[in-house]
Amino acid sequence: MKEKNVIVAGMQWGDEGKGKIVDYIASKFDAVIRFQGGNNAGHTVYKNDKCYKLSIIPSGVLTTNTINVIGAGCVLDIVHLNNEIEELTKNGAVISPDNLLISSKCNIILSIHKNLDCIHEELRGIDDKIGTTCKGIGPCYEDKVARRGLKLYDLYGETASLKKKIDILLMHHNIIMKGLEKPLYKVEDIISELSIISSLLPYIKDNDKIAEILSNRSMIFEGSQGVMLDNDHGTYPFVTSSNTLPNGIFTNIPDLLSSDDIKNDYMKLGVIKAYTTRVGSGLLPTEETGILGNYLQKQGNEFGTVSGRKRRCGWFDAVSAQYAIKIGKFSHIALTKMDILDGLDKVKICIGYKDKCDDITINDASETIPIYEELDGWGATHHAKSLDQLDNNAKNYIKRIEVLLGIPVVLISTGQENNDIIDLI
Ligand code: IMP
Ligand code: MG
């Protein structure tokens, strides 16, 4: 790879396989940096016959000598992070303040956020719920924007000033608790919940220290979720609460980028599955609820890593992918889970919707009835490591995607193991 830095981000509704792609390229870079989201993200990485589950920890953590940063713009559940470090360590990963740095500017997810996330979902009712991961992501970002959230650096200072900040936070949350006729939160409870921070303190660094450690290093910026879940440009309101687009690095972690970095052209690697999935409610134009949907769900093991929910499945949607490229400015594609479509007689690609509209995210299901193109299926791509191992129909499918999207496919994932990949970079 000739680029110094690369951004890896999802082009669909999350779960595109970004974790595997980041893990695959991580050894070619010095650092992997997360810049948005929290432990709503879920990456499953298969490496050396082991299965690792990553949520908030960047996917470079399984690579020796790679620095991993949970950057500003992320929201951090410190209780969860402790557990994630413990689980990964049990599984053989090596995690220490040498290879995991956390920005002191991250906002903290508290149990009050997780409770509120569940309460909101319950009150919306079965037909209108967002289908969040209930990890407190939305309420934490709400408090951040409303300027009453707690940041990690708030935990360093005087207890009196922390208490005052918690008072301000609870002023808001207790109005809600009162309205719901539920017990009110107490400052002491929040302080005791935060006491777990002591084991994480060695990981937390101010941004100028992180910038110093990262200076002149090559970096992967690891996005979570995907374009269609972006708070401004996704299928609102069925979206997450952060901006998931690659350009988020310029607002969230500008201090980690040198002026040279900003001038240079990055590789903006969009990760996209060879079909489509979504977990949670909202528009999914190519969704198949019958035999094919079930087949993809089973074959692709399409269960949410975080919530265990079944993912909704359907054919590849070139229209939403074209939109993702327009909004996300992707330059290259990593096509994942190609092998899940192996052995099908025919495969379909959505090349248009019956009601044409440039911004598909403001449409509803009745306006996005897919127009399909049918292609012949292929034999086996499973475990393929080079294009020569694919038959012509498999190659045609990839070519057709490249033509429809107008940017090159440079990585093709053909199985769950780290080396099940065709690398054309
Ligand atoms: P939240 O991010 O937990 O608030 O959930 C909002 C929506 O985004 C729900 O539909 C979730 O299922 C979805 N979502 C959040 N994170 C991910 C992810 O990492 N992969 C897939 N879907 C996600
Ligand atoms: Mg996931």
C-alpha cells in the first residue's frame, strides 16, 4: 500500500466486516484509531483459529506492535471496556497502555444512559422503536451535545468540581425519572460507578500526548457502523447518534492529523458486503423476508455481534452504495462475504428503484421498490486467495459492481479467517 494513511468505513448499515479488513491491513500501519461511536459497534475477528469479539477496542489490537487509539468523538462505557479488555486478554490478546491509548476527551457512558436508552425504546413501542443496541449511545451523545455530559478528563480533577458536574447532569435526568415516577438518581451512586476508572487511568491520555506518540506514524482510521446509519445522512430517525462518515476524522481527531496528512490524498476504503444486511428498524429496500433472506441469514451467520439479534438480509443494493460513495467520498472498495453467495443459481443486484429520487434516505419503503438485474451464479469462492481461483461468473459479479459504483474493488473477502482474502491493492 503506498498511502501513508487509510480510512476504513462502512458503506451500508454496519456489520460490513470492517473489523476483518482493519485486522488484515493492520500490520502495514503503525496505528489504528477509532473516531466515533462506542460499544454499539461489534467486530468479530477470526485469527489463528480463534474468534475475537471487539466492540470499542480498535481492530489493530490483535496485531503486534500496532498502537490502538480510542479517539475523541467516541463515547466510552468504562465498565464495558474493563470487561472487553479482560475477555480479550483471556483469549490471548495482549493489551496494555503501550498498545491502547484513550483520549481524555471521550464522553462517558453511564448506567443512566443505558437505562434511558431502554426506556426510550420501550416507550416508542414495537412499531416505532429504533432497535438500538441499548448500550446508552444515544443518551450519552445527547448529553454531550447538551453540554452536560462527563468527559474522562473530568475524573482527574477535584472531587468538588466533579460533584458539581454530576449535579448538573442529574438535574436533567431526575426530571425524567420524576416524570416516570421512578426513583431519583443520587450523586453518590454516580461517583461510586465511576470508581472503576482507577484501573483504566494508565490508558487515558490527553490529545497532545497522543498526537506526540502518533507523529510521523502511518494510521488506519477505523469507522464504526456505516453511511446509512449516519445521524445526518443516513435513514433518519433509524440511525445511530454519531456521524459515521470518513470525514468525521476532521472534526473529531483533527489534532492527531498533521498538516501534511490533511493535504495528502488518503485511501478511503469503503467496506461493503456482497449482499445487504441491517439490524434494527428502518428502510432496507432489498430486504428478502422469505427463503432467500433466511438462507443468507443462516449461511452468513447474520446475528448481531452486540445484541445477538437476527440481521435482516437481502440482495446487493447498488443504489444505496452509489449514495454512500457520493456522501462518503470513498475511493476504493473492500467487498466482503463474497463466499456466502457461492452456489446460488442466480444472483441479483438492485440497479434502481421504481420511484427515482437522488437522496434515497428521505424515501419510504413504497418509494424504494427495487429494480433488479439478474446475473448467473458461480461455483466456489470460499478460501480463494487470488482472482485466478474464481470462475468467470464470480469475476463478472465483481466487475459489474465496479462498473455500477465507478471505483475499484481492491480487497475481496472469501471466508472468515484473516487470510481468506484476495488482495489487489
Ligand atoms: P444505537 O447506535 O445503539 O443507538 O442504535 C441505533 C441503530 O444503529 C440501530 O438500528 C442499531 O442496530 C444500529 N447499530 C448501531 N451500531 C451498529 C453496528 O455496529 N452495526 C450494525 N448496526 C448498528
Ligand atoms: Mg458489527
